[in-house]
Amino acid sequence: MVEEADIENAINYSFIMITTVFVFYMQLGFAFLEAGSVRSKNTVGILLKNVIDMMIGVISFWCLGYGFAYGESAKGILGTSGFFLINIDLKEYVEFFHQVGFAATTATILSGAMAERTKLYGYILYTFMQSAFVYPVVAHWVWNENGWLNNMDYIDYAGSSVVHFSGGVGALFGTIIVGPRIGKFQNSKINIIPGHSTVLTMLGGLFLWFGFFSFNLSSIGNLFDNNFDYSLNELGRSLVNTMLSGGVSGVTTLLLKKYIFSIKIGNNKDDDDDNSKFNVEFGRFSLNSTINGIIIGCVSICASAHMVAPWSAFIIGVLASFTYVGFSRLSLELRIDDPVNAIAIHMFGGALGIIFPSIFGIPNVDRRLPDGGILYAWNLKAFVSLGTQIMGCAVIFVWVGLFCLFLFLILKQIGLLRVSPQIEEEGNYYFLKFYLSVLIIIYYHNYLMMMNEQRNDSIPTYSSELSSLLLIHNNYLHFKFRFRSI
């Protein structure tokens, strides 16, 4: 006979697996968003890196990452068991599946920030190290039951700091060390390098917003750990707050770009996204900035989605929008070239989000703040909690920043970080040359075969095909040489 506990476990595991499947849809959102934000000549490269994020992320997290994150804790610093999923409870397979989605998301943040000038081999190495070691260490501190930050009652419900802030810090150091794209900054002028497809960018943004619902829902863990009604309240609160914060942030960004932070570059009044200085003037609505506003609203609510009221989510959305608009401009002023504004969205949005549990937390929701945040309790525990949140965020910055600093400096020194100026200028057109040659020979061959059949020739001639095959061979060599250079 089936026990009630077995039914509860089945529901718990099914809930985590189903929501995690939709978390993986965020990879599709990142792919669309980044592909639309780069020039068409670099579309193949950025899509390849998004696929690599998932493939390398799964392998590296299986080999080392899961053990470092959720293995037996060594003084709250690092896990020491569970590597290659050896000697773990079979029930942990579901948790592994869940955490792979978070690890891959952390690695993907960097691909857009360093787009259009980063070598493939260097990016593969970063992705492996991020999923195998950098992210798992932070996850151990915060989400492992014996992690040192977790033992200090550090609150990060769905990864504002563990996922987004740590990924954004990596993007910051990566973009600074790799340098800007050719032509982005010229003397005191900041040039627009627009993406090739607003449609892809919009689809990517909506996929990400959709994915954030599952991203935050799955973080509740088991539905039946405590009171079932309590879990349902958390689920409902997470859904509403994620939707509200993202929507409010998007609308606020839309209005800010139109009426307050609208900008003009040079003499081109049609450009609306970058500038060398602040100009307060009337402008026009920006779809790309609105999409980014939605995303940072979702990022900023991750840490507290389960424990704040809807009115708090509204305020969080507004603050997230100002954070995005302000820090995206600051990045340009500091000559940091971030094609998708990953630093403003994920690093600064994650840092902003991590303080909200201690400010807006509702009483009797999270065990670490039983009396609620500062706005509800105004007691010592709430202020200590705020200090813990800030301290934890600072430690994560130091850990991720130092690791990425040394990694990218080494990659730069050995020539594995940035492509040559020639390849950066040409982009992925060498892929197109090869593929186009293949298509030409296929269609041309079919045409000759059809003509031979009509003439009833038993022995067709292939002199033209031979010439085309030589053309394909030459383009293949060109393709092979370029691929080795990336």
C-alpha cells in the first residue's frame, strides 16, 4: 500500500523537475537576447557559446561542481564529497538536475557581456571553471545547510547573489580585461554598435521573463516540508512578485528613457541607446531598454520573492529600473563595453536585490527573520540581517572577482582571450562562405542531373562540378584556418 509520505515525495520531486525544465528555457531566452544584440556576422559565434554553456556546464557540474556545492561540508567553506555523483542518495539526482540549470545560467551571463571579440577556447575554459568551482563555492556558502553564510542567516531565496551577482562580477572583470570592441570608443565619442534583430531581442526577453517564474518557484524546494498551505502561500507570493517587479521595472525604464534619461549621440537623433555624456531631454521609447528593465526587475526580486508583499515588489521594480538606467550609463562613461548590459542588470541588480529581504521581509514567513525586515520590526535582528546581507555580497564579490581577474589575465597573457582584429572585423562570415559554397554545388549538381535526364545522356559530364568542388575545398581550408584562430 502506498504511504502518504511516498505520495508527498512524488509530488515534491515532480514539482522540482517540472519547474526546472522551464528554468532551462532561460537558456533559450539568453540565446535569443544575445543573438539579437550582436551584429549578424557574429550570430553563429554567440549561439555556439550559448550551447557550450549548457554542454560544458552539465559536464563540469557533474564532475566537480555538485560535490563542491552540496557535498559534505568542510567547515562551511567547500563540499568534499559527491563528485561524479558517486555515493550519493538517488533522490539527490533531482537536486542535481535542478542545480545544473542555475549553474548554466551563471555562466551564460558572461557570454553576452564579452560578445563579438572573445576566443572560443578561452570562453570554454571560463565556462568549465565557473560551473565546476566558482559558482559551486558560492552555492555552498549560501545554500548548503552547513555553509558559513547560511549559518549566519544569510537570505538568498532564488539567487540574486549566488547566480546573478556572481555571474555579473565575472562579466565585469571579463569585459574590462578583454577590452571594448573595435570602434566602440573613439576619443571622447561613444559609438552605437546596434544589434541586428530587435525581434530576437524581444523574444529572448520574454522567454527570460517566463523562465524567471519557474526560476523562483523551483527555489521553494519541497512543497510538503512544512505546512502545505504555507508552501502554497510562498508559491503564490513568488509568482505575483516576480510578475509585478518585472512589469513595473519595464514600464519605469520605458518612461525613464523617454522623458528623463533620453540621450543623443553625435548628430544622429535616431540612436537611442548609448552616449558619451548625460543629456536630460525628451526622447523616444526604447524596446531594448524596456526588455532589460523587465529582466533586472526579475533579478532584483529573486532574493526576496517569497517573503515580500506585492507593494514591496512594486517599489523593488522601480528601484531596479533606476539601477539599470544609471549603471548602464556609468559603464559607458567608464569605457566598459557590455553589448547586453549584463553588468548593470545582473551585477548591480543582484547586489540591489540582496538587501531587500532585510528591509521588506514580511513577519512569520522566513525563519531567519521571524519578526520581519526593518520596515516591519525595526529591531536589532533586522539591522544585523541587513549587515549580514551586505557583508555576504562583499565576500562573494571578492571571491568571484579575484578568481576571474587571475583567470582572464592568464588567458590574455597566453593569447586565448581575444580574437585578432581581422577576425573581429570579419566576424562569422567565413562560416557563411563555406555553407554557401556547399549549397551552390548541391543545387548545381541537381540541376545538371535533371538536364542530363531530359537529354537521356547516359554519361553526364562533371567538369563544372569539379570546379565547384575545388571552390568548396578552398573555402573549407579558409574556414578551418579561421576556426583555429577563434
